[in-house]
Amino acid sequence: MNAEAAIDIFKSLVMFVLYVMSPFVGVILFVGLITSLAQSVTSIQEQTLTFVPKLIAVAGVMILLAPWTLRLLGEFAVQSLSRIGTLGH
């Protein structure tokens, strides 16, 4: 395996992780912003009020996006394994 192939595999892996995780991170950021705004308006500074809504939102997004995530993961695994098979030649 040459350096270009290793860099290409690593680049595709990082881009895949960023693509799959971006909806989850976006939901966490949005829910965190809303709960922080609500806490600052009401002057309630309880730590569980930021954790529980994020946990519920991520669980909901995981349930909604499970088919999409699993399909992408399967496609990426097949693509990566087929690329690994051609690296030795």
C-alpha cells in the first residue's frame, strides 16, 4: 500500500464520519441552544435541564435516522472492503 492510497482511505473515512454524525451534532446544538435560552430567561440553572432534553432528542433522531444510517454504513463497508481487495495488486 502506498501513501496516497492510505491517505485516500483515511480521507474517505473521516468524510463518512462527518457526514453520518452531522445530523446528530446539529440536533444536539439546536436543543442545547434552546434549553440554554430557556434557562437564561427563567434563571433556572439546573444541569439536568440541559442533559435530559439532549438525550431525548438524540434518541428520537437515532430512531428516525436508523434506516438511513444503517444503509450508509453498509454501503461504506462494501466500498471499503472492495477497495481493500484491490490494494494488493
